[in-house]
Amino acid sequence: MLGALIGDLVGSVYEFANIKRTDFPFISDKCEYTDDSIMTLAVAEWLLTDSQHSHENLERIMVRYAKEYPHPMGGYGGRFAQWLFRPEYLNRTGEKSRMPYNSWGNGSAMRVSAVGWMFGSLEQTEEVAAISASITHNHPEGIKGAQATAAAIFLARTGHSKQEIKEYIESKYGYDLSLHTDEIRKTYGWEDSCQGTVPPAIRAFLDSSDYESAVRIAVSLGGDSDTLACITGGIAEAFYGEIPSEIVDAAMVKLSEEFKRLLDKFAEASFYHEKAAKSAQSAPGVQHARRYTPSHISSLEPNEVFVFGSNLYGMHGGGAAAAAMRNFGAIWGQGVGMQGQSYAIPTMHGGVDVIKPYVDEFIAYAREHQVLLRDSYWMRNRWIQ
């Protein structure tokens, strides 16, 4: 789900100033989350708090989020804004009850990524995606766009190949995914429909080589760039299994504390945590010109500690951090200190001067426990290769 939020951030500055190339600043000072992220998180909270998946509770949560964040970058879409804030104008009855308004807009797909992470079956994923869409976007195309996006995320996170994802989406939802994004980019313009947004967003993922390239390709198509990148980013994260730490760190600065807490809760309650742990099994590592243990570390003696580099927010999505979470008790959302049989140092937080206090804390901790562990106490610091 974080991949969708980052895609939204990256695309936010290009929504009304399209850029038709991929070599642009990835997360700049001007990037901000939009209604895509706000409603994505609203759906995530709904999934966490309502096992019945009712429209009543989804409406309540969506409206509360909109009132708490009433002026996101780019605002809320016209009819959706009426549904949120002035429903009596939308339903033309003068009553304030909210009703779906037969929309086929891409808003149903932009907010659905959490659904793709929540369930153990594709059938339930598609069923709940339809519910999340139909509260507003009850047109068949609006429902289809949400279902296709959630299905792509489910398939991506459960080990299916790009070809398998492509074939399923084409056969189940009738989208044509044959055209390469280099061709789409030539003529693509503003599109706010599901049918005009979801297929190129999925194709951007199919043409990518990693998470960052997927988002760059999506933004470079033009059009509703934040929504394109939000959809693509959600699928790409599920497929590739990790987002580079420097991107995560830059993005987390942009998010409110409420958003960060919800991300942590969702990671623990969904399949997101499981995917993050598994990603280390196939993630290529980084070789350093330094001494390190010559074999993979999958177990420790009771008096050994696995020391690993993390990001400050504890998003242990790959490399040694994911191995620490999988094997040695590292905790998702905790980027510093002793946790289980591992110790996190936020080496991704900045340069030497920035991380020095954390290293000093680690040294102090090691010295404090030397008496207890005597000569048998030692540290292993290892990059998974």
C-alpha cells in the first residue's frame, strides 16, 4: 500500500503540468499527497475496523478523512467532492443522504490498493474491491477498474509472473494491455475514467524493471499522473517486494503521523508484513569492501545479536532488515534499537554526522551488556547477497 501512496506523491506535481519523459526529480519539495492517498488510507481503515465491509462504515470513514484533510493538493474530484461535502446537491433530492452516482471515474481504482493486500483469496479480493467502489462508483466500469487493480496487486504479491497477471486482467476484465507504454505516451492525454486510466497504469508496471522505473513510466505517460502512478505504484510494490530505503525515507517525511500509524497497523494486520519478510529471500544484496560473515545468516546462538541497517521508520522491506524481521524478531515500524535478537541502526537516515548518535547509542548498549554476556557476546553485521 505504501507503494501507492508514494506513486501519488511523485505524480502530484505533474497532474496539471504533465511531463512526457522519465528523467524527472522523483520526490521533490513540491510533492504532496493528494485525495488518492487520503482515500486509500480511508479504505485501509475500513478494512481494519469493519469485518462486514459495510457501506455505512466506509461512508463514515471516508467523510471523516475528507473533513480532517479538506484541502489536499489538487482537491477532490467534482462529483466526489459533492458526495463528501454537499450530497444534497448531488442526488438532487435536497436530502443529505449519500447515494452512489453511477461514476466510471478512476477514483474507485486509485483508492483500492489496500484491498489487494488484505485477503487470502483472489475471489474475496475482487468481491471487496467491488464493495469499496460501488459506494460511489457503481457504474460497471467503475467497479471493474477497482477490481482489476486489486486483482493485479493480489496476483503480484502472491508470486505470479507479469505474463500471468497480464493474461488474467485481459481475460477477466477485457482490458487491452498489448500496447507498450512508449506507444501509449505518444498520444495519451487527460483521462479520468477507469477504462482510460487502469489499463495504461497496469501496462506501466508491465514495462518496468523495478519499483522506481514503474512509477517513472506511469508519470511520463501524462494525463492524471498522480492517479496513474498511485495505481502503478501499488502493483509494482506488490510485485518487486521492496521499495528503496531512500525513497521510503523521503516519502515518509511527507505523511502525517496519523497516516504513519495507520500504515503500521495495516502492515501488521494484512499480508503486507508477510510479503516484506519474504522479499529478502530473492532480493539482491550489496557487496561492501569490508569484513563480513561468509555465509547467509539464518540462525543465531542465544548470546548473538544480528545488527542491521534500517530506515528510521522501520519499513523493513528488503535486504538485511527484512532478514532481521523474518528471523530475529525485528519489528515493523521500529527503526532503532534492540528488538528480539536484532539491533537496528538507521543507516538510511543520512550521512555519517546524522547517524553518529545512533551508532553511539549502539556502542553504549554493547558496552552495558558486555558484563552480562562476557567474552561470548559479539555482533554480526551482514548484507544478504
